[in-house]
Amino acid sequence: MNDYVMLAAGIVCAAGGAELFVRGAVGIAFWLRIAPGIVGATVAAFATSSPELAVGVSAALNGVPQIAFGDVLGANIVNVGLVLALAVLISAMKCPRDSIRRDFSAALLTPVLTAVLAVDGEISRIDGAVLMAAFCIWLTMTVISARRQRGDVVPELDGGSRWRLIAVLLIGLVILFAAGHLIVAGAKGIARTMGISEFVIGAVIVAVGTTVPELATTIVSKLRGYDEVGLGTVLGSNVFNACFIVAVAAMIHPIPVDWNEASVALIFGFTVLLCAWPGRRSIIVRWQGILLLLLYGANVTLLLFT
């Protein structure tokens, strides 16, 4: 199969599989009476990051973990510089204070921690364990917040019985892992043909494809007036990508790091989050969305042409 066809088929499968996975996961979350903001930061974020997880595992198993690393760093920039920016351009986004303290802070720290661990030119299995520990700390804090808020939420279950939701979730997961295999295979072929490194292919092409679920979830949440779900999805996805997925990929296969490429993505990943900071009023305004789009364009240009 042609490399471009495989990549396109993988992106389509990623979007379709993620939609099924999100539908089942969010339905189960509401059945368990979890607050909307927590749903966004955990269930929706983890579900929409499933394409990145599938790509990460497939890339590591195929001996090219650079694609996984590039996809994660690129996807995190896309999440904020493109997805969040487009949502903010629709209208200013309100940010819950607990999400700012917990999720924004964690998302800002992840590129710093990644840079520190990769300073020796490799993210080793031990580094992966450190990232996994950081992820577990953040997840524990999120679970504690969820337990505090649980009593204030009225459960709503839409879409059938819990068994149907579980079935939809599992089918989506299977499609996502098939998508991961197709995306990695296509990306490898394109990288060799065009003479572009695996990291750049992952950070630019694969990252946009695997971020389609976050884009759909965030925009729909914004249009329906659930700002906290969209924001939680973006921030939770960033933490999940940078800590959990990189950790899993590194534990399967240590990740070589080319600082000429990775430094650009890490710096932009930190910068876009800093520019999206809500400020004292806990609101992300439209001019910040315009700035984020400009930064995203600059990041893609630097990765492709330097």
C-alpha cells in the first residue's frame, strides 16, 4: 500500500475510532457522576489521546520511537496553538480556578521535565519511569478533586446501557490501535522518501492527524457552552501525552533525542502554554488565540525549513 494512502487511512481511522472511544468513555464517566471539568481533564483527554498512545506504542515496537516523541511534542503544540486557539477565537474561554492550579501548572511543567530528562541525548527507561511517576502524582490530585466534586453532580446517561457504552469504547480502542499501525508505517515511508527525519514527520504530519479528536471535542464543547470540558481536554491531553505516552514508549524502546529538532518543539510547547495563561480574571481572550495561531505557524515553519 502507498505510504501516503496508509497515512491518510490511519488518520481517518484515528478520527473514527476516537469518536467511538470518546462516546463510550464520556457516557461511562457521567454514569459514575464525575464533574464535567474532571471528565474533560481525564476521561475525554485520555480518550482523545488514544491515537497518540497507539502511535507511540507502534512506533516504539517498530524501533522508531522518534516518531512517538515527535508526535507527542507536536500534538501538545497543536492542542494549544491550534485547537485551543480556534476555540478561543469563537469566544473568550472561562477557566475554573482548580483547573488553572492543577492542570495548567502540570501542563507547563511537563516540557521542562522532558527537557531535563533528555539533556543527555536520550530518554531512557529510567527517565520513562520518572515521567510515569509524575503522571501518577497529577492523576492522584485529579482523582482527589473528582471525589470532592462528585456529590454535586447529577448523573446523566445517554446512549444506552453501560454494556453498550463499554462495547463502543472497546471497538473504538481496537480501531485506534489499527490506526496507529497505519500511521507509523506511512510516516516511516514518507520520511525515507523525502529525506525528512522521523521526528519532524511525527511533530508536523502525524501530530495534526492524531489531534483531530481533541479538535472535535474542544470545538463542540465550546459551541455547547461547556468551556471547562474543552479546556480540560486540551490540558489533560498534554499531560497524558508528555508523561504517560512518552513513558510507555521509552520503556519499550529508549528514545534518542536530537536537540536541534527537539529543542524547537519543547520551547514552543512551553511558550504556547505560557501565552494561553488565563491571568487574574481566569479568562483566555481572543487576542491570545491569535497569538497562539501565530506561534503554531512559526513552529511548523522552523521544523520544516531549519
